[in-house]
Amino acid sequence: MKRFIVLMLTVFPWAPAAVSAQETKDATSVKTGDDSSSKTVDEAPVKAPAADAEEEKSDGWEKSFEMNFASAYVWRGLNLLGQGNQHYSPGVFLPGVEATRGIWTIGWVAAFQLGGRNVASNVDGAAGMEQDFYVQVEKTLMGDFSWTASLTAYGFPASKEAESGADRSLYAEPSVGITWAKKFNPFVKIHWFHGVQSALSDFDYVYFNVGGSRDVKLSGKLTLKLAGEGGMKWFFPDDTVEDNVWDIQLGAMLEYAATDEISLTGGLGTAWSNFAGVKPIDEATAWLAGGICISW
């Protein structure tokens, strides 16, 4: 259920995808081949339409398409496809599309389990064929501070009532947060995870989380992306839930800018969450991930 995103949805603490157009803003340049010897004073106004066209282009949608693969699907410290086993890694395909214009971002990201002995039971139980849609607004408050507000719909169109509590299970999550664009880009967010069908709302929770990210330029085309976050869930109306209440998630990724529009990524992540009666080593998980992003 992704920052990144992450979506971070992202397999990393980004967000679904993890992997988003907001993290890969590319600088653009305009080259001209004018012959200065042929210019006159009367020709100067000709530049105005080109400037207007460039400004109009910058006001359009920035779009990206991603195809990511990971050895495990981890979200808020929980290996979602492991059915209680944090070390079970059946593999997952995470495609996504995102578009940004001004302060608005809309997107879709999905999670498809690639194999393993529990594919059918995960699909029936609202885990193996996830479809997420989100909309986010981000606006500067003052200086380097900005606020974000988002609404995410987590859909499981193939889930069965007997295994997941509802046919075609659907969850909604509004959230708000504040980010400081300094050093490690720290953020604080609060989310409300809500089951839309009445049978699913018994395990609603409020999620508080803090974290940050930092990009380290290694060369002209290679960037190291570091991210980390932690959180706490407050379940209601059933406040007796003890498992997966606390979580910590860390990730490191290398991004290679093959062209201005295409980037390749690869990295690893690790996470921990609490489970009653389980050894600390069995509460932790780790995974590998990689993918490609095409933006335009």
C-alpha cells in the first residue's frame, strides 16, 4: 500500500513509487545559432514570441513513466507480501505514471507480485495486485519551508471478502505535512488510513512519521540518493493492536542520468517493525530494487 512513492509508494522510503518526478527535476537549456553579424535594431522584438513560448512550455505538465522491480514490497516497515514473514521476498513489479503542473501532482502506481507460493492468497487478501491513485498539492510557506497535502486511494480490484474483509477492497488516506528544504530535507507528516467499506474500517489508524532525504552528486550523471524515515500508528477503534505499530525504513539508491529524459536506478533498502513474540532479527527485512524512469 508508496512517498516514495513515496510515493515514494516507492519500495524505498520515497514514495510508491517511489520514484517520482519531484525527485528528478532536470535543468533545461536553449541553444541558439544566431549570426550576430546579420542582426539589426529592428530585429530585436523577434525574440519575444520565443520567450513567450518557453514560458508557456514551462507552465505545462511535467510527466514521467516508471518501471521498477524489487525483491520485496515493504511499506511502513512491513513486508506486505510475506504474510507475516519479514524475510520472504517473492519479487514485485512497480509501474507508475505521474504528472506535475505548478503546485499539483497526480499519479498512479501499482504493485504486481511476480511469483512465490502465495500469489493467489495475496491477491484474494488485498496484497498482490494493488492499484493506487493519488493527488498532491505542495506550496511554499516561507523561506525553505513548504506544506503538502495529499489524498491517496489504495485499491485491490481482485480481493475477495472471505480473505480481505470486502470484495474489491478500497482504502483512502488523506495526509498533510511540512518539509524543510535544508541539509537532509527533513519532513513531518500525519496520515489517516481509512477503510472505505465498513468491514475494513475496524482497523483504521492515524500514522505519524518523520524523515528526510539527501541527494549527493557523485559525477555529472551519477547521483546517490539517501532517504530515511520512521513512524508510529495509532489504531482505532481497536487500540489493542500491538504489531507493526513502530517502524523504521532506510534506503540508498544510485541514479544514472542516461539522457535528459531517461534515468536508471538501482539500490537497496532495509526496514524494521515491531511484532509481539518475534526475535529482533525476524522483525527486520531488506531488499534490492532497480528501475527506469522516462520523463518528458
